[in-house]
Amino acid sequence: MNLLRAYVGLANRLNERIGVAVSWLTTVLVAVVCYDVFTRYLLKSSLVAVQELQWHLFAVIFLIGAAYTLKHGKHVRVDVFYNRFSAKTRAWVDFIGSLVFLLPFCLVAIWCSHTFVINAFIIGEGSPDPGGLPARFILKAAIPVGFFLLSLQGLALAFGSLLEIADLRATDTNAERQGTDA
């Protein structure tokens, strides 16, 4: 159990630090969008590289920030049901959902993207548009990295849920013992 707790703590700290660092890219994204709007509408000039930079930044924020979002429980789920569940049922939903849906999806995404990324690095892929950004392969590398971080956090969620289930069982057992002892 201590090993599981240590893993959960390590994954949480890693994804917290990465998530906070990546969150600063939203400030950069806002600045780039403001620059693009200013140049496009006031100066009647636009650069393809600036437009591509917007969606590159958004993609990195989304991919690398997904694990941070999962850590803080902010992913979309059917909260109408989930919030009404007991703590034990929520822990079971998180445990089973992580193992059955999240982790296999992450592994498939990593597996399917690795050749895609390697080929992009080999050819030094850049933007096909004139004036576009040169190193698109860096953006593509964010795909397996993001899903790897998400899988680390998914495993931490599963382990944390398992620890919570075990703690709840111990609490329930202790409550039953105290009830029969009285």
C-alpha cells in the first residue's frame, strides 16, 4: 500500500508541476491571438505562422494539460449521477473507468502515434503552407507525451481509488466492530 501511495504522490506532483508550467502557455496564446487580431483587422496584414502558432499552442495546452485536468477532476463526466454516488461508489467508478477505458485508450493513442511522430522527425516535417512554422514534428511529439502523462495520472487515479476503497472498507469494518462491541 505504501508503494501505491508513493506512486500516486509522485504522479500527482509531476503532473501538478507540468500543468502549472503549461498553464502559462495560455497567457502566451492570448498574446498571440491579440497580436493576430490587431495585425489582421487594424493593419490589414496577417501571417500564416502566427495563425499556426495559435493552434500549435492550443494543441500543446490541451495535450500536455490533460493529465493536470484529470488530477483535479475537471474532465467531463456525467456529474448528474456521479455526484449522487457514495464515496465508495465514486471510487469504484474511477477505478474501473481508469482501468477499462482511460488506460487502454492512452496506450492505443501512444501506440498509434509513435510511427506518425517518428516519421515527422525523420523528414523534419514543417508546415506545408508558405510562411508557416518550420518544426511541426515538435507539435506532433506532444501527442504521445500528452497521452503518456495522462496514462501516468490515470494509473494514479486508479491506485488512489483503490486506496480509498481499502480505507473505506477498513472504516466500515471498524464501524461494524464498534457497533457490535457496544
